[in-house]
Amino acid sequence: MLSKLDDAPYVQIQKLRRQYVNQSEAEDAIQKAIHAQLESAPLRLLNASTGRLCNREAQITAFMESTEYKEILYSSMTHAPLQTEPITEAVAKYFGWVMLSHRWERKELLLHDIQDKDVYSLDPVGTVLKLQKFCEVTRDAGYHWAWSNACCIDQTNNVELQDSVNSMFVWYRDSALTIIYLSDVPPSSKSGALANSTWNTRGWTLPELLAPKTILFYQSDWTLYLDDRSPNHKESVAIIQELEDSTGIDAQALVAFHPEMRSAREKLQWASTRVTTVEEDVAYSLFGIFGVHLPVIYGETKQNALGRLLQATIARSGDITALDWVGKIIRIL
């Protein structure tokens, strides 16, 4: 009898232990989820709350210091056996990033302009105001992280530039949201203003339109286009119809595009009326749409860049439908 009483506390402790997960085990599971989430994320992101540019180490530090981390750690430890799915979901929600698609202006803020600075503390004029409003909209939508191609890439680092050009389609595709800013569409515009926007004529904005799953169009004053308050403008019949009519891209591709779903000829046709500031970007902007990774060689001419793109496409897929179109697109572009 005494031996049974002596064993009782031990049995109770063991029972309690089976109800809880070891802290180190929960922490390891969270770290694995973080690294899996950031594996395909941009190298740098703007913290939409602080206005500071953060590398991955700084992003992870911000998470470890957040209430979200404390909540998922506590929840994981108190629900044995360890459940990895809630951890993955919580980490994905925290680290979800918002991409900006926009028409570049003459004096965009670059990496060195905002490095070690709070963008909210900068003088709110011109493109500074655009970046500030983008971060504010991101923050107000409930997201922590924002990305703009102008200031989140080191344009002077050739290795990073190459990686970014080849990764950008995936970054837009995996984003929680892509905000499309139409600087030349005034407030309270009617249907048709999007079709006539300069944004709708640029080369890089084609993958920025096709890749994301969720997009929102904003007018020059950062109000929603057509006052459409749906959570995803790819679900707006009016907006998708306007895009279909103006781009020649059918609604199915606009809403749910993936690189294998269309012929090379059709993709080149989509790009044929679009323009880029740097001639080689005619081809480089299509890398993600064609699903290829190639070296970025500025100065090679658009003919060479398109030739390499088509050669890689034919070698990969056997699709030769673009050969009778490539001459036309080079003449047009």
C-alpha cells in the first residue's frame, strides 16, 4: 500500500508530461517552419510597422520578439502530441509578404536611400510618399512585410540582381497580396481608366499581373479602383473583363496563370505591345512566364536575349510555335 502511494506522484507527473510538448521540441518545429517559409521569399523586406528594411535575420528576430511567436510556442507546448500544421499556418501568416507593382518614376527610392532608415520619417514627397503609402496599406491590411522592386534589391550587386530577376515571378506568385498602384488613374475613375493606364503597357507589369493569386488595384490617391472592396480583384468580373479586353489575355489566364498553361507563341503575343526602359528586359521580364532560369546579361541586345529565351523554351518543352512570331515581336519591340 505504501509503495503504491509512493508511486502516485510519479505516475501523475508522467501523465502531465504526456499532455505537454517539450519546449525545445516546439522551438525546433517553429524554426523548421520559418526556414521553409523563407526559402522562397525575397532576400529583403520592409517592416510595414517600423518602416525599416530587414534582411532575413532581422525578420526572424522580429518574429521571435513578437506576440505571435509567444502564442504559437505556448499553444504548441500545451497540445500534445506536437501538431505541425498550426505552426506552419501561423508562421506563413506572420511572414506573408505584400508585393508592389507600379510604373517606375524618375526618382525612385533605391536600396541605399532607405538602408538603416525609417521610411516613415522621410520627407513625404514624390516617390517617398508612394513607398510610405504602400507600407501603410500593407500594415492596415494586417500584414507585416512589404516588398518594392526599386528599394529591396541591390541594383549594384550583379549576383543578387541575377537571382532577383529569376526569382521575381515566384515572389509575386507566393505573395500574400500584390498591390498594383496606378499613379495615372485619378480618384473616382470610371471603368476604362485601368485599360488606359501606363501601367498596362509596361513589360515587367505583365508577370506582376499574371503571377499573383491575389491582387488589389489602387488609384493615385490610394483608394481602391472602382471602389471595389472585394478582397481580391481577380474575382471582380468588371475588372477582369476590362483587363481581358485591353490585354488580349483571356480571363482564365488572368485569374489562374501558370507557365505550362499556354503556348510560347501566345505568351509572346501578350508581350508584343508592351515596352521596357532597358531593351533586354523585353526578354528578362518573360523568364517567369516561360518558366525558365537564365543568366541576365545587360548589354546583349533584345534580339540575343529573346533568342536565348526561345532556345531554352524549345529545349525544355519542344514548343516551336513561337518561331514564326519571334521576328514580328522583335520588329515591334
